[in-house]
Amino acid sequence: MMNQMPERITTSVLRRLTLESGYQEDISQSMVAGGTVDILTPLLEQGLADGSQVRIPPTQYWFSAREASANLLGAGLRVQLGAVGSGSDPIIEMTLQPPTADGEPAIVMTSIGGWIQAVSDGHVGDRPTADRIANELADLEKCLSWTWLELRGYATRLTDLGGPLEVLFSAGGGMLTAVVQEPGQPPEVCFLAQNTPEAVRRLPPVPEITLHARLFKVGAVHLVPLVAQIGDTWYESWINPSADQGRGLEELEILAEQDRVVFLIYDGASLDPEHTVQLANPLAADLDRMRRVMRGAPSWTADEFADARDILYAAYPTPQDLIHGPDLPPQ
């Protein structure tokens, strides 16, 4: 009779510890998009198979990886990360351990000693360039960690969550709007926001939220960014009045009429919101004006909307800029 392997303990949270500084943060699984895992999985399998340095296109970065036997309960992953043009020595080294039976999440221990040495030797450019490389490698480290955890069965990506929540989780965080309707009640637009478990834990029981909207016109396209500040984080979402055969305009109409807005704040590790916050609708007057401007306007395509939004991003690179930046010259 064949012996069955014990069922793997799974996690939806990765604890990251930087050894040199002692800094610690929790990274939810949903902060890494499933598409990223799909791209990295064959690259990680290649690196584990032959121990070679694997280039990650189209970036300048490479990694090498090895692991303890996947058949052992103590299996783990060792990864070295480097950059083309900065020598063959690794810039970051990480050790990943899977979750444990006592409820501890997966943990990745990171050493940035190679980066510190590379900065000292001038191998990673000036300090702004070196900081950018460190941040990009840290993101890659998180993505590789979740890729291995999913590959070896220590994490199962949530799927078929249904509607906006699935979109939010699969995108790895941010903010979006959703039209909901309780029995016997008129439809209402809610805001769904996601951040890391660590950031959500820092919020008070009733987080202070500010919410803004602004109308832009780029060519024939009208764009309405919705920008919220929750704690120390800024979020953005967009209303496209021409989306989904007019449903975008319907969403704007509903939001202009409702007396309140409700925010559901998620940490990416649970399908239940960590915070539910209700506030008086601060957008009603502005959105009422905007919908009157847009009524009867010719529609536009999704590609035209995306191109117009790219123009705005070039002029307003942050959510704060979208609301507080100067008016855009006529396009």
C-alpha cells in the first residue's frame, strides 16, 4: 500500500524580513497577480532544473534558485538575484520557508548585503538608480516567492470569487467601484479597496477617508477619475461612461444620486473586509454637474478611452496629481 504524503499547509500571507535592518512586512498572496505567476513559473522551473542563471525578460535582472527536496516537510527555497551589467555577484539573496503547522505564515528572509556592496563599488549607478534597482528586485523577490509557494502547493490562488472582488484580488490590489443592490433598496455604488495586511493593520478601527472626483476631456473622450485617500495611501478608480454599452454612465448616475458611499477595505488574505466605512457622499454635486455635461455626448471605444487615460497619466503621474494638478491644456 502506498504511503500518502501529508496534506500541504497553505498560506495566503508571506512574511518578509530584511536581515540587515530587521524590517518586517506581510505580503498577501493577492498582491501578486496570477498572470505574473504564470510568467515566472516556467522560468523558476528552468532555474531549479539546471541551477543556471535565468534572465527575466524584458528586464535586466536574473536569478538562480535551488531548493531542498520538495518531498521533505522542511522544504525551502534559496534564490540569488542580480542585474545584468553589475557583475556576476548577486545583489539580493533570499531564503524562503513554507508555512508551518503552528499557524506561522511562509517567511522569506532577505539579505541586501550584495546591494550595499554594489552601491559602494559603484556597480549599480548613482543612488537614485541603485534605489530603483533595489525596489524592483524586492518586487521580483516577492513574485518569485509566491510563484514557488503556488508551484509546490503551499498556496492556492483564489479563483471564481465573483465579479469585482475577483478583479480586485487578481489585480493585486488598488481600488474599484461596484454597483450593489439590497432587496427592496435602490442600487448603490460601493468602493472596494485592497492593501497589504501590514498597511491595513495600521489603520484605526474607523479609518478617515477623503474622496474626490474630476472631469477631463481628451479629444472626444470624457474621463472621470475617482481618487480616495485611506490612511496614508492614495487610490484611484475610473468611470468610463461609454463602457459596457452605457453601464458606465449608469454607474455615474447612481453615484450622483446616493446620499452615502460605503468603503470595503480588504487585506488580500480574506474574502471578508477588514473595515467597512460609511460616509456622506462628497461627490454628489460634482458628479451631477459632470453627468449633465456628458449626457448626449458621442460614445468612444475602449481603446480610445485607454489612449486618453495614458495621456492623462503622462501629465498626472500620481492619484494626487489627478485631483490637485493644474488643468490640462485642450487636446
